[in-house]
Amino acid sequence: MSRITPPQALRVSLAAVTSLVVVSCGGGGNSTPIKVPPPSSAYSLTAAALSPSAVIAPTSATSTITVTPANGYTGNVTLSCSSISGGGAPNPTCSFNPSTVAITAGAGTSTLKVSTTDSTPSAAYAISVTGKDANNQAPSNGAQALSLTVKFQHIVLIVQENRTPDNMFQDPVLIAAGADISKNAQTSTGAVTLQSTTLGIDYDISHENQAWATMCDKSGSTCLMDHADLISPVTCSKGATNCPPTSPPPEYYYVQQSDVQPYWDLAEQFTFGDHMFQTNQGPSFPAHQFLISGTSEPSDGSKLFIGENPLGVTNSSANAGCTAPSAEYVYLIDPNGSETTNAAIYPCITGVQPTLTDELGNAGVTWRYYAPLAGSIWTAPTAIEHICVPNNPPPNGTVCTGSDYINNVALSPGGVGNPPILTDIAAGQLQQMSWVIPTGSNSDHAGQTTTTGGPSWVASIVNAIAGSAYWSNTAIIIIWDDWGGWYDHVAPPKVVNDGSSWGSGYVYGFRVPLIVVSPLAKPKHISQVPHDFGSILQFIEKNFDVPALGFADTNALDDLSDCFDFSQVLNPPPAIRAPLKADYFIHDQRPATGPDDD
């Protein structure tokens, strides 16, 4: 029998046939169906990890999807997200460009965009990407898995003044939970027991770099922590009586519970860090530079640190930064820990080395720095020339004119009342990153008997966030900028004076308290992992996916991860009781104040 060749139009690819009927030509008209198995998938998928894999809602992440043909397949593959699981609500959405990949010769690609409006931090989604070819077949290697995690939309860093854990947190609840707090202390002449006093104490203790060195009583690379009683000077407030105390010495006191109950309530409910250390070994002016820049180097590439508060003009609470009086100066610390008094400089940091605010702005992350006065030693942006942009070259500037400064530094309006953080929260204008600096009367700073509003000030900010839509996506970090001269029994993790390592001559300082408040902060947790100011910067950088500065952040003791549990049930919003409420601070008409000269 001759072979019959069918016309071209009747040729059929077996790849498209699922059953075949064979008809006998030998008579009888019988036919026998022969089942042909479905064709195997003729392509595979490769999905690159989403970039970024952790996002701040509302935003999106992208992945490149590569479609690779097999067995000479040509045709179209239509892509889709077959399932999205986990996380909160609503689910992310997927879109592909193009949604159909035409395979003609070699692999084809598509860009997947995963968009989310879920702002719940730690919400983790598992996303499956698949495809269908012309035969409705899935990829030979199965659906491809991707993951997406939501990060904090907002971080609020509240910076109070001049306390240690031993001085501020003699809380029996924290101590019973394992907090390393002690009333047992050492002086240069023997043991003493810390005694209670008021928050508005009528004297102030030196916390210059030399005071740090005295209290440290360095032996090798550690501090013996037994010479706090030798710190000098101790400055008594006007009208103070029996000042300074002698038994025990003025450094050996702690604040009574009734004055700081809001702090204790926050620390008991959320995470309390009893091993947070200043990065620097000195007072407020350089400490606030470390909290925004990771360093207090006076110019790009310098191996020196600004080590002290400005000293040239007395009786001024606005004597720092690039608008300070021309007579102002500040001492530097060299890599061997020596104060170079012959290298005192005007307190304006030059150069173009980025600060954290620069990195945030470059990434499109909004920020605001709340402070009472432009020239306060606590107002870090004023002291950075490229942010301040003084109206005249230093030391002749009188006002900052930089657009970043004007748009993002929020001072007490007209020099009256408090920085406007509470009104911004109420108006729904909280920026993604906020530094919150109090007025002097709300700062916990010693030596001013009116310094009693700090616990209520902090509680009002926490309560305002807790009572708003911001609570579910915000991390609040509360710290004190330096130790204030108060005794503390825990030595820094190490003192670096080798002359060459990063920070040599000026790290690490003494303990300061840390409280982390968030729906994802570990509840009733004592974090005994060592942290420093660089840990805070690193946490911010990782959350907002911005480059590292290369200073305290890169060299941080950790990244605060011990303070959070991203798998836990969200903490409910707190309601912290305090003597003064938010309304008091919003309508406060007293003149805004900064720190004293110390």
C-alpha cells in the first residue's frame, strides 16, 4: 500500500493532541481510541528575589522573571501570581510587564512589580509566581517562591538628658525581671549606698570628657568605675542650700519613683535596655552629633573628635553651631584620648560628609528634627555647615538658610513653648524619621529645679502616637544623651585608645537608659545585649534601606534587633499615666529654653 501524505493544512502537532482516534482501513468500521498523555511543560521560570525584599508601605518591589524554553518550544507564556499568603491585609498586588512573554529563540524576561498598602511592620508575605503556555501547562520547575516583608513606616527618636540606669531606674519591677541596676556603689575611699533625691535636683555635675576620665579610672582597656566622687566641678543652683551634699557625695543619688513613674511604666511594659552605652566619652554637644552623623569629627577625614560643649560664651543657651558668636570655641580629642587644647575650633562642622539626614533625604525618606532653639547644643543640624548653610561664612553667620534646614528643622514657634511634635502627630504630619529634643524644663537635666516635666513630656508623645493611626507602624526609641556625671556601676564594653582603630580616643562612654516602645517591641523585656548610639543609626539605616555612614553605625555594637520580635502578636497601644497631659505642652507659653552652659 502506498503511503498517503496529508495536505499541509491537515498536519497536526502531537504536542496539541490529548487523544487520537485510529480508524481501521480493513473494513468493519471499528475504531479504537488511543489516549495520548498531556504534553510535558516546555519551559521553566526563574524569579529573582524581590528588590527590595523589605518595604515601607505604600510602595512596591520588583523582580525579573526569566522564561526559558525547553525542547525547542516556541510560543507564549502568560505570567501570574498564583497565590499570596501570610502578612496582614490587604494582600499585595502583582503586575507583570509584559504579562505575556513571547518565546521565539532563547529566553524571554518580564518585570514583576509587587505593590503593598499594608503598613503593619513585620507583615511577611509568601508569593508564588507561575505561568501558562499555549497548552495551559505550568512551568516544568513549578511555581517560584518570593517573599516580601513590611518595615516600620515611622521611627521616632526621643532624646532626653544626662542620666544613667542606676540614677533613673531603681525600679523593683525591672530589677526583679533581671535588670542590671544597683544601689551599691564604689567611691575612691570605699563602698557607699545610693540615696534617693528629686528629679529637679538643685545641682549639676560636670560631664565633660575629663569628668568621664575621672569616673572611669581606666585600667588597661576597662574602667574601674570607682572615682565618680572625684568629678569636679559640681555646680549648685542659685539659692541652693546644703549644696553640694557630702554624704554620700553628689554623684551617688538616684531619682525617686514618684518623679519618674511614667518612665518606669514604659520600661516595665515594653523593652528596657540596661546595656545601652554612649558611643562618645563626653557631653551633649558631641553626643547629639553622634546621633545624627555617627561621629563628631570636625571635618571630612579628620582623625579628631569634637569632645566638649562650646566654652567661649557664658550664660547662653544658644551658643553652638554655625550661627554661634564668633568668640565660641570647642576642644578636640585626638586618637590617644588627649584633649588638644591648642587645636580648639569654632563649633561648626565643615565638609560634605553625609549625615543620616542626607542619606534619608537622598532616598526620599522624610525627616524632621524637633528642637527648642536653633543654637542649642542639642540642635545637631545647626552645627553642620552643609545643612545649616549660614547666611554669612562662619564665624559670622547668624541664621541658617539651607533648604533642608528650613524645611525639616522644627523649632519652638517664635522661641515660645515646645517643639511642635504633638501638633504634627495630631495633624497627621508625622514624618518617617523624627528626632525629638525637649526644652530645658522637660529634659531631665540636673541643676534646674524646674526640670521636672520630662517624664510627662515623653509620655504625652507616646500616648499621642498610641492614640493615632501611627501606632501600628511606628518604633519609638527613648534614650538619654549622656550620663550627666551620675554614678553607674557598669563599665563600658571597651575603651579604645590604640591610636588607630575607629573611635580611638573617644569610645565608648558610660551607660544611659534605653526604652523601646512599639507594637513589635518585646513586651516586659530586659535587653542586656550591648548597644550604643551607632546601634540606633544602624537600625534606622536598615529600616529605611539607606547607605551606611561608615562611623558609629558601621562599628555599632549591634542593630537593636534584640529589642524586637517581628513574629509576635502586636502589642496593644499603651496609655501611660502622667501628671501633665499633651494639652499642657501644646499650650505652654513659657519661653523655650535650651541647656545651661554645662
